[in-house]
Amino acid sequence: MKQRLLFMRLAMVGMALLMAFSAFAAPKGKTLLYRSLSDFVLMYPTASEPEDGKKVAEYFARVIEKKFDVKLEVVSDSLRHSQPEIMLGQTDRGLSQRFYDAPHTLYDYAVHTDGRNIALCGGGAWALEKSFRLLLAALDSPAGVGRDFSPSGSIQGEYLFPRADSCNLRLLTQNVWRYDGDTIPKWWRMRRKDCRNAFRANGYADVVTAYRPDVIALQEYSPKMKALLEPVLTAQGYVKAFNDSLQHNFTPIYYLADKFDVVRVDVETLLPPEFNTGMNTVTSAILRFKKSKRMVAILNTQLWNHFDKDKKGSNFAKVDQVKQIVATADSLKRGFDIPYIVCGDLSSTLSMLPAKQLMAASYVPAVWKSPSKDFRSGYHECSLKNGYSRAQRFKDAPKGMNAVSHIFIGNIKEADRTLKVQGFGRIMPEFVLPLSPFAPCYADLWVR
């Protein structure tokens, strides 16, 4: 009897010690796989380009630090260590490879755990970010993230990038790169890649779905691309501002029919004719919000796309084309004292004469007015002969000086009162690179 009581007392003491130890050892703050979040490292694949690997991991680390006040070390998968890992993308770890070795699409995502580590996987950058956002949401829950956390699915057809606060106009501009051929060039064929219109039209449609702009301004928009892309845009509620049944418009403006009415639209051919490929036009549209009745003018253009080294007189020809665009805007201002936006492919960096001419007319780059500064050039390698890569034709520069696709805000004396830039960005996930040499860019605006 005494022996039994002794065992019972020892058991009770042991239980009390265990409970005390558990309380002492319990992870503080957010928990991941029953460990403290701060125990983990963020791991990226060494084989990826920095924009798809290290920079993504550093961005995720900043988000985690801001949200949970936990600073995680960012490491490559070439490092062997003793800490548990949050793996991002296609690392060399078996837990990551479970997803990438299986059939998957650009839009598929999944999260895998082995009880100690966690792998965030995605067929593309957007799908990977989806798995990361799901992890953040789970970490923010009272229970944290347990060993049974394993969401998976597809982001196809999802609206992924909500606009900035107070934004009532999201404008997206894109040079869709005119290649109307039916053959796949050698570089692309050897890598099992496609650059024909059908493939690229699907990619542009994915960008529109993910960002859901109110207005879309396109350049180099050939009749063949129109035949493929316009039905998709129409199905999503977009209407073209200019009826080009008699005259094809290479610089069209599409808008959401349930949000705007068209007050006026014109298309002009840019001069002089010897510096025009046939695609160099300016489309001007005055749109009126259905609810507020406010109006905004959008001028979408593509200038002559060569420089003096290609054809003498090209630079000053583009300056003359900018003067023509400004004159068009000025003629509209006489009847409409509203905010003006000039966007498109100027074939000119901000340090070159054509862009300087536009700024001299009191137009300001939207990126300079935006609280979010995306100064990337967005003008990368993508050609029939050399294929595509992230290699920048014009390297990134301070203040976005080396970009060639732009959004400018005009009527600047009134702009601070009637229009405010809430956000600006260039869209450069890996799947966008083979679509065009020009990354799409967008501005979130508040027309007031």
C-alpha cells in the first residue's frame, strides 16, 4: 500500500514537472508546426534568378516582420543547417520536389509539411504568393499552423491584386508585341516555348483577370491579336472605345462597360509618315463615370520605335509626335477641364528628348507621384532570335528613368485637386517575360 502511494506521489510530481516544463518550453508568439515562428529560416532556390528566388524570399521576410514582428533569416538551399525551414518554390529539398515532380500548371499551388519543415509551392510566382498568403492567414489564427496544414488548389481566374485604398480608376497599359507569325522560331522551339499570338493572348488575359483594371490601353495591337484577345476581354465586360470596323486601331482603349460611358473618342495617325510603321497612332478617349459623373481623359499612344542609330532623324521625329499628342490634349482641354493621362510606349526613357518634351508640357510620370515606387525599367530581352529572359535592355535606374512604357499625369495644376496617384507597378512574374519585351504597368488613381 505504501509502495502504491509512493508511486502515485511520484507520478503526481512528475506530472507537475512535465506541465511546468511544457509551459516553460511552449513557443511564444505565432506558432508553426508547434514551434515558434522565429525558429525558422526562409529558404529560396539557388538555381532561380534573383527576381524569382532571393528577392521573393526577402520580400516575404519583410511581410512577416511587418505583420508579426518576427525577423527571419533568408538562406539559399545550398546551405545545410539545423534550423527548421520554410521553403519557397523549387528548392533542392525533397519536400519541395514532391510538388514540382508531379504534373502541375502555372496556376497550381500547394503547401507540404513533414512535421518539422514546410514547403510553399506554386507553378508560377502568383501561385507561390497564394500559398504564402494562405500561410500568413493560418499564422494569424489563434491555433497557428499545425502539421495537418496542407492547402492546395489553383488560382486560375482569381482576382489576385486588390487596388490601393480610395482608388476608383485602375489603368493598365501594355505593348503586346506584334508577332503574327504561325511558326515558332528556333530558340523558342528548342526550349519548348511558344511566342505565337494564341499563347500570348492567353497570357495577357491572365494579367487582366488578376489585376482587373478599369481601363486597358494596348499598343502594337494587330488584327490577328485582336481576333484572339478581344473576345476574352468582351467576356470580362470590356468594351473598346473606338469602333475600328472600318479602320483598325493599333492603340485601342478598352473600358469596363458597367463603370463608364464614352463622351468622345478620336484616333490620329502620328506624323511624319516616313517615321511611322503604320502602328504609330494616338487614341484619345474621354470617359465619364456612370455613378459620380466625373470625367477623365486618357490618351494612349505608341511613338516611332527607332532611334537615330537606326534611322537618322528618329529622335526629333518622336519629339514632333509628342508635340502632336500634346496639341491633341490641349484641343480637348478647351472643352473639358478634367484630369488628363498620357500612357503607352514612348520608345523613350525619361532622360530622352521625347519624354522630356512631354514633361515640359506639365505631364509628370505617375511613378513619381505614387507612394509605392516601382522604378524597374520593365524593358527586357524578348525577341524572335534570342528568346526571352530577365536581362534588361535598359537597366533599372533611379526614379524609373530607364523605362520606355509610361503613364503620365497631365493638367498638373489641377491634378492634385482632381486626381491622385495611389499606386504604380510593373508586372514582371516569370510567365509575363515571353509575352512581350515590355512589362505591363498599371496605376491606381483616385479621380475626385
